[in-house]
Amino acid sequence: MRTLSLIATLSALAMPAFAEDAALLMGVDRYAEFRRVGNATDVLNSAASLRDAGYQVSTLANGDSVAMTQLLQRFAVDAADADRLIVGLAGRFVTDGDRTWLLPADADRPTLFGMGDAVPVDSVLQVLGQTPGQAVLILGYDQDADNAIGSYLREGVGTLDIPQGVTVFYGEPDWTDGVVIEAITVPGGDAMAFARNSRGLNVTGYQPRGLVFQPDIAEVPREPQPVEPLRDALDEWNAAQAINTADSYRDFLFAFPESPFAREARRRLDAIENDPIRLAEIAEDELGLNRDARRDIQRDLTLMDFNTRGVDGIFGPGTRGAVRNWQQTNGFAQTGFLTREQINRLDGQASRREAEIEAEEERARQEAERLDRAYWDETGARADEAGYRAYLNRYPEGIFAEEATNKLAALTDNSDVAADRERALNINPVVARMIENRLDQEGLNPGQVDGRFDRDTRRAIRRYQTRNGLTSTGYLDQPTLARLLADTFGR
């Protein structure tokens, strides 16, 4: 429902605007479930230039889905009667080929039918289509990202349905803000010429020979700006509190530095910018940990019994929780983000633990070998059939298993000869069932009593023969049959 209401708002634009020109700048460089997008919040660097040029500017850095929706609705109002429109979006985009969305900071792993919390770029383009020839969309994203997401989506920007008269600039995030600061907001600045001279900026859609948004200052004198009334400051202050980000308070202070709300805005801005979690995140980002380094950290945490929920090189909620637990155990502030000192200590602890595990495994191996040899001394070392069988039953893969097998084979009759002896007895099914019943009564587990001698029956016969001092072959011979029948009828 959120997507439908957002599209309706962006399409209808029924409310009046308070400025002739409108701009929207949103950048996301930190995601809860995805890797960073470097320099994505640089798109907000052009906010001051746009305000100086007379634009009503809305900005948001690392906004969640709720904050993005609020800001888009606010921009829809501002854009209703605007003569010029500028939109800058930077971060992680996904596409199904025909449609494209900008993901909010709190986006889960997206699916084709689960994009309700993302920003639909097509709807933004519809709004920009209201001011043909004076509308620009700037997209900043990783040009090399093309990873598949599920069966229907991939990272990046797909084919855009660009309305007539809308110009789209795109490139890596650190290249895109220049078109605003150095061309669009500069008196007489030509955005098309800037794009042609910039190796990192591309352009599509409406591409006139020249695209000038600010007339030359010598030709059109700039009128003095009126002082904003208190009511406007109150409205902007309420909007800044609703978004509640460092950028929202910074933008408010830039626009209303002397308002009654400025002191509180500075206090909140200072609290956000000096938040220990935020500072710890920035410090970890500066370490430049690659995917392999992150896997090493996850392996170390797992080795120390801190569950990261996988070793994939992606620091999601599982890894952050494991880091916090490790930090608590080691007396560090529980930020969930690591310093170089902490990484070194964790690596040292994991190396020591790995050595301890190897030592424990070696001790266990030696103890197992000692028990194996002791059992052999009590069984197979006595060089009789019963001893060999007892050893093989306990240690079928033991140190002396091969020796026991070979010597047992030398002591027992050839299996073919034993089978021939059994066939010569002409045992009928009735007698066979009697034998199986007797073996079962002896607790030798001959299997199903059906008059057929299968593997279970052979094993039971072998045990019976061993128990009664007979030649142990698993096949019936005259002494074994006589003993079985005597036991059967003797009861």
C-alpha cells in the first residue's frame, strides 16, 4: 500500500508549492543487509549551491523507507508549480530490466514482489516530466555492480522510460555532484558541456546542444531574498525532526541559522555526529576491510564460539551481534564495529585457540590409540579366532584390523567349501526356521524367521559357532547342525 500511495502522490501533485524551483537529494552509502556504496552521500554536497540558486531543497542521507517516503511526498508538493526540477539519487539500485528502484538503508533482500519500501525511479521521472527542458535526474551508483538478486532482479539501473524533455546524468557517485555544483547552479553554466568534458559522467534522455539553468548574472540581476518568517522556520523544523538525521538538522541550520530552534538543532546534530556507534562505524570503514579479511574475522569469531551465522565476508546482523558479544567478553565498548587493535587481539586469541584444539585432538588421538592397543593385547594378540573376531567387532578400522582380518582368514575354512558343506546337508525350510528360532532364542539376532539364510542369519550362525567352540564360518556343518538341533529338542 505504501508504494501505491507514493506513486499516487508523485503523479497527482495536487497541493500548491512554496517555491518556483524544487530539488530532491537522497543518498544511501550504508545498508543493513548490503555492502557500502562509496561516496553515495556526496550527492548532498550540492544542497547549498541549489539553495543559493533559489531552489526549495529536500535532502536525506542514509534514510530508511519511512523517511524516504516522507521526503518524496514533500518533494511532490514542492514540485507541483516548479519551473525547474533537479533530483539526485545515489546508492544501491536494483532492476528487473524495465523498472528500477533505489533501495532504502533498511531494505531487506529484495524480491520482484517485495519492492514496496523502495523508491521507484519511473515515478520520479513522471514528476520530472512536468517541466520539460528544465528537468534533470542524476543517478549515482556502482557502474560495475551487476550481481543477480534472486531469479528476476539484478543490481544496477535498467532501461529507463524517460519522458520528453528530461535529462538523465549518471555515473559513479563521486562524479555526479559536480554537474550541479559546477554547471547547473553556475550562472551561464552549461550542463551538457560539463558532461561532455567529464570522463566519469554519462548522459541520456533529452540532450540539447546546450542546457543552461542559471542565466548569466550580468544579464539578470539577482533580487534580494526576503527574510523567512517564523512560520516557515517552524515548518522546516518539524520536517527536520521527522527525518531526524544529521543532514536534516544541518540543512535546517543552513537555512535558519538565527531561528529559535537553531540551538536545539545544533545540540541534536552534535549528538548524532558524536554518537559512539557512528564513530566506530566510520573508524572500521577507514580500515578498508575486503571480503577475504572479513571472512578471516568471521572464522576467528566462530573459532572462539561467537556465532556469526555464516562465514561469507558480509557483516550482517549475525556478525555484528557476534562482534558485540566478543567486545563485551574482552572489556571493549559494545559497538559491533572493530578497530585494528581489536582485530589483532581477536586474531591472536583465535590462533591460540586453534593451537589448543590441535593439542586436544592430538591427546584424544593418542588416548584412542592406547585403548586400541590395550584391547588388542586382550584379544587378537592371543592368536585365536575368538580374539580376532572380538577385536574386529570393536575396532573394524583399528591399528591391527588388517592383521586380524588376514589371520582370521587363515584360521577359518574357505567360504566356498563351507557353503558346499551346508548345501550337502539338504536343510529344508521347516528345519531352517527351527534353526532361526533357536538362534533368536539365544539372543543372536538372526533377522526375520522365514527359512532363508540372509546376512543377519550368517552373522548369528557365526556367533553361535564362536560361542560354542565350533569352527566359525557362518555356514552350517554337521557339528553345528547337530548342536543346534540338540539344543532345540533338548529344551
